[in-house]
Amino acid sequence: EEGGEQRRKGRDVVRIGCSSAFWGDSAAGPFQLVNREGANLHYLVADYLAEVTMGILARSKDKTEDATKGGSGAGGYVKEFVQFVWKPLMKQFIKHNIKIVTNAGGMNPVGLKEAIEKAAREAGVTVPVVAAITGDDLLPMAKQLHTQQALSEFAEIEGAAEPQWHADPKCKLMSFNAYLGAFPIAHALDQGAQIVITGRCVDSALVLGPLIHEFGWHANDYDLLSSGSLAGHIIECACQATGGNFTDWRKSLAGRDDVKDDEEIDETGWVDVGYPIVECKPDGSFIVTKPEGTGGLVSVATVSEQMLYEISNPCAYILPDVVCNWQHVTMQQRGTNRVLVQGAHGIPPTPTYKISATSADGWKLEGSLLIGGPDARLKARAVGKSIMARAARILALRGIPEFVSTQMEVLGAEATYGPHASPEAQATREVLLRIAVHHHDPVALGIFAKEVAPSATAMAPGITGGGSGRPRPQPLVHHSSALIKKDLVPITIHLGNSSTKYHEPRLAKYTTVLPHPYETAHDAAPRTPHRVSQKTVRMPLLRLCCARSGDKGNSANVGVFARDPAYYPFIRSILTQQVVQEYFAHLVTGRVRRFEVPGIYGLNFVLTEALGGGGLGSLHIDKQGKTYGQMLLSLPVDVPIELIKSEHQQQQQQDAARL
């Protein structure tokens, strides 16, 4: 039921650190946070899952784990958690009473729970109270749910519904998981769990769950739930909040905001990059920071970039527990590597969970060659086309169907930039030719693989190997989404030796019609004209903005924000949906929608059908849109001189002083 007026009286500040952004992140994170923070760290959270991860874990779910590779128990969970986090650090976790919340359970949370308990017994320490949350894995029910028409379509933005997994009967369903929320985690902590293992849940729930538990937040405390979700969102990608993947990378490398353009910087500044910590208060406000003495940078800019990362509609970011509105979130620097975040709002959640499905659709193979010397780009194109044509001819001679799809990219010559590639890049003397093909028969891919290396003796000069041996076929995995009513998802909490059913809190109302304020043709022009002189200077958008980009399935998300609030009206006026659509026309076959984030002087763009299928289903080199933000910052813009006059004057003064 919806909560009353009582609040749990716990800590005034809860400190939560995140040690992992994805399956494969550095093993340094948990050691840094636990060893440097000790008892000052109340919770360690670790995020391992992504859309592509679930398909990989699904394949190992029924396999017995090789004990020599670090652990025990059945497959389907992230075994590295046992080997690289729990086993070496369990005594510190217990000594400092640091609780753990992680989604490393993957497709088998109970298996990881048992592996943790077994490792503790073998080490001779007190076995902690471990909870595993299950119910997200709906694969056994998938066909029944489809037959009963219990699923509805999901759209990242209005009018851009994703294809359903059942649309292609050739595809084999590998995983079918609902994104659960934070309240089951909070309930497990309420029941005494010291470690909570989940399967698929929204990443931010790993932080929101402990905050609900610590502060007694209720299911209808929508602003607080939105604030806690924002805290989780900012640290869920670990070092992306502390200078990783940051536009002004030199500042992050140096660990300071005041880096000069010509300053020589230690190139090993990221060796001990800091992992993020949020210091959260009961009112929903929080400080983002990192351990003292570590590398990287926590600034308004680094945190702003991460807030915009993969959020789609910032005034209706849908999570299981709340629909978040982060348009008017504000940030303030509160000391070195300390940023105060506040101003999140929320409305009731929707009555559905999002389902993430992965399905196998044949095989793919990628081959690469390094090609050097004059005309490197032109040679690479000719070699690539010849290899593909030669392989296609052999397939035809053997009566094998042609490739489903192919992709050729000449890396090093700005292939991803398409028509925006610079003449200098196209004249480079060193490129990496990358060719990817998709086929339902691995034999066809084997034929293609055999035709890559012979090009070194049969085709252009200056060819050498670009990989490690002959490439091998890999499954091509599509990702798709759907919606399911929450009451159809059976959640169970396994705590100690008992298992109990869990029911989400009942709310008086749910959100069924979402706010979706995006730019239309009627408001593409500036709403607040920027009155300056007509004299302009052309420069890359990078001079005015920072940006970060990522993916949601086959959609790309590109967030930008102004370096100076004075730039924001101008940026709003020039960076329209149409401009961005045209700039990415060589990559985007869907639509572009723009959302405004005035609290941080930002804009967020959602680009649908932008990643060639996205994730493991794409043949593109950039399957997750990670380069799109940097690409947009190369957009040339004509900036009124008066707008940047003060900046020019400051730069001239600095130049004169150096002379």
C-alpha cells in the first residue's frame, strides 16, 4: 500500500560507491572504494548488465562452471564477481559492514547467491545474509504471454515503436527479461540482507533501493524516488561520472579544471581514476564525489554529461518506480571534486514493466586488414569490395544463398563521419579496412573468412594483418522490447534458506499518458532571439558545448549542454531537429527528436534506427553510438562575434602574457 507519514530514522547521509559500469570493467574499482573508504562507505553497488549481456549469459545458464576459472555454481551469472570482488574483499566487507547490491546475478541470481555463500564457508568467515531477487526472467512464459496478447509495443519516442521479437520466426529467443525496480531490493534490505543479488533491473535501482531502505521513502514520494534514481543514474556507469568519457578529456587526465591548451600533461593520469560516490540526504539532494587522491575529475560538466547519458525524454524518463522529470535539475560545485545535485521531480510510474528480449538471427563475422602507404583509403575500398565480390561469387558457385547484409568501413579515414569526413583524413597513409557480413549459415562465413588474408598477396600493396588470425563466426543477436503489466510478473525474494513472493506497492494512480515536449516544426526557430551583430566567426560546436552519446537498442541518444549559460539561447536556435537529422543522415534511417534540459542549459536528442540494429545485432563498428556526441561537436557553426567576444579577449590576454 502507499506509505503513511512515518519515516525511518537512520543515517543523515548515506554514502554509496559504484565499482563497475559493465561486465568487463576494471577489477580496480571495488579495491579502490573498499580499501580507501573503509567504514565510510555504506554500500557498494556494481552494475554488470546491458542488453547484449543478457544474451551472452543466457547461453551459459545451464553450463557447469569450471572451478579453475574462479568460483562455483551453475552458469548464467557474472562469475567475475565471485573471483574479483567477493573472494579477495569479503573480510573487508564484513569488517566495515559494507553492504553490497549488484545485478551480477544476470540470468541466475540464486546461483550467484549460492556461490557467495560457498566462498564464505570455504574462507572460514561468517556467511553473510544474502538475498537473491528473481522473477525478471520471463523466458519460460514468453510464448504464453504472446499467445494471450499480454504484451504491448514499446517506443523510445512516440511513433517509433520497436519491432517485436516474434516478428521474425527465424529468430530464436535467447532471453526475455523484465526490468524490475528498487522496492524489492529495499524489502530485502529491510529483512536483514547484507548482500542483495538481482537479475535484470533498471541500473539506477541498485542505488535507489538502499535509499528507500535507509530513509523510509514511500512508493508515492515521487520527487524523492526521482532524486534517488538520478543519483543511481549518475554513478551507474562508474567512472563516466568522474571524468571518464568526458569531452574535455585533458582536464580529466590532469585532474584539474584549469588546464591550458598547450600544457604538457602526464599521460598516465588515468591509472588510478576515481570511482564515484554519492552522498545522499533524506531530502533527495546529493553530492557526487570520489575517493581522495584518485585521478579523474568531478565537476559540474562531468556530472552534467552523465545525467544526459541515454535518458531519452528528460521530462518523462520512465523507470519502474517513478516517471522522472530531470529538466530542471541544477548542479553546483561545492569544493574540489564535489558537486551538489538537486531539483529532480517525479510523477507516478506506469502500470507496466519494460521487457528486454534478445534473439539469435544467424551469424556474423568481422575481418580486418591494416593497409598503409599512398592512397591507403582508395586501396582499402578496392580491396574490400573485391573480397566481398569474390566471396559472393564462391557462394553462388556452391549454391549457397547470398549474404543477408554486409558492411565495409575504412577506419582512419573518418569512415563514420560519412560526407563530413575531412580531406586530411581521407588522404591518410594508414587505415584499417573492416568488413562485416551476416549470414544464417556459418559455412558461408567460413568461406568469407578464407578470402580476407589472400588479399595481401593478390591485391593492393602495403597490406598486413589487422587481427589475430582468421576471424570466426559469432552469433548475431537482435535486441527488442515490449511492455507487460506489472501484476503479471512474479517476483520472489530468496533470503537465507527461505523464499517469499513479493508484491509491488499498490498506488492510487498510475501514469498512462506521458508528457513528451519535443521540438516541432512550429518551434524550430529561436523562441528568444539572440540580439547580436551580424558579424560571425565559424567554429566547431565543440567550442560552445560538451556532449555525450550512447544507445538504447537501435536508437542513439546524444546530449549536449552549453559551456556558458550565455551560449544556451544561441545553441537552442541553431541546433534544431532538422539540423541534427541532416547531419546524421548517413547513419540515421529513423527520426530525430529534441528535448530541452534548461536546468543544465542542455538539449537531448534521440535518434531512432541509428545503429544498424544496435548492439550484437549490428555490423557497424560503432554499435552503441559512443562516437555520435563527438561527431556532433565537429559540426561547424557560424557564431556571432559578440557572443564570444569576452572569450576571445581572455584568450588574447593569455596569449599576450605567454609571449
